Amino acid sequence: MKGKTCVVTGANSGIGKAMAMELARRGAKVVLVCRSAEKGGAARAEIAKATSNDDVHLERADLSSLDEVRDLAKRLGRLERIDALLNNAGLYLPERLLSPDGFEMMFAVNHLAPFLLTNLLRERLAASSARVVTTSSGGHRLCLFDLENLHAERGFTPFGQYGLSKLANILFTREAARRLADDGINANCFHPGAVATGFAQDEPGLLNTFMKYGAMLLRSPEKGAETGIYLASDQDVADVTGEYFKDKKPIKPSRTARDDSAASDLWEVSARLVGLTQA
């Protein structure tokens, strides 16, 4: 990966940090996108020291805000090149909250932010025939897809809305593969498996207890990151696009996730929501 530049969102902990660490170890220039300057700075210093790679940089951005996503895209657009954009930042919330733009928060951060960032960076990504890698989840199977209820106005369940945002990741990947193909950009997404991270740390009850004390049953962040690193760097998938992976192999997602019409419709709705006239 020497001579290549990778941008990793949500990179101060968990899967994002593990992906950034390994890409830096392989010699890439790595840009960490983190909400917290303090936590991001600590992660940057740790990665640079552990990998003996000083070409590790931090961009602070709160991806719940579309204005901050736009500002981030402007800064990243000044990079000489971007060879891989790893859309990893995401969150799970036990209650319905709204983003600064009035969208349901999980849908805003997990889907609208990477959708907008990828589109705004399209020219820079095309210049390097880049790879777009998005962290999805097997949780995409646990939801109903309704374009008229993307923000859970008509009933909210945490897992259902989280699953919807992860389904959106797969549909986005599928449509991005089609729309960005002429620019030489490939797009894939992956399920990291059940990973011991900060997931559901604010969820009361049994799920929180399991995530805290069931760590021995879960994958490490490093294991969960392996497929994302593979998609961002391996020559075996240089010409693969539009797929959903687990354990470095393409697998079949849910029937809705394979629906080209749903992918196209979600793309059009997302473009309107974020204010893109051409996407």
C-alpha cells in the first residue's frame, strides 16, 4: 500500500481503528476521520507509533451533520489522491434521536453521511480508480424497507432502525457500483461479524450485559476488520464491485438488499435528502 492514500471514517476505535492500523502498517498514508479531536489524536499517535508510519493524519468531523460532511469533503478533496475510502463510522442508539438536519440519527450517520461523502469525493476517487468500502452488518436482515418511513416517524425500534441503516449501506453499494463504474471506482461492503466494540453500550438490559460480559464469544476488532482491509487493498478484488462480503468472500444478502429497483429508489431519495442535484 506504499504510495496509496486511505481515508477511514470512525477510526478512533473498534473496527475503524483496526483497519487504519493495518493499512498504516502496510505503508499507506492514512487519514483518520473522527468526531472527537481528543480521541482521534490519541488514535493517530498510537497508530503512528505502532506502525512506525508517520504519514497518519486526523480530520475531525461530526458526521451526523451534513454541513460537517461537506466541510470534510472539501478538506479531503485537497489530498493528492484517495485510493480507498472506508465508510466505517456508524452508531446504534436505543432511542429515536434526530440529527442536526432533522433526520433520524442512525440513518443520518450510518447511511446519509457516507452517501454524501462518497458523492462529493467522486472526482477525487475517480482520479485514482479508488475503492469504496462500506461497513454493513448482518443486522440488515432485521428490518422492513419503507421509503416512506426511513426516519421511523411511524414507530421506532432500535434494531429495526439500525438494520434499516445497514440495509441502506448494501443498497448504496449496489447502486454505487452501477453509477460509478464508468469512473473506474469500485464499491463493496462487508459484514464484520459480531465484534467486541462499543456497540450497544447505551442499550439497557440484556443486550448491554451481553456486549459487556460476553466478549469472549465475540470477534476482536482486528478480526472484524480483516474483510474491510482485504476489500481496500487486495488485488484479488481489484475488479470486483457491488458485492456484500463476509470473511473475505462474497455472500448473498437479503432479498431486499438484492433489489435493484430499491437500490435506485433509495439513491434518488437520499440525493434529495442531502441536497445533491447530480449524483
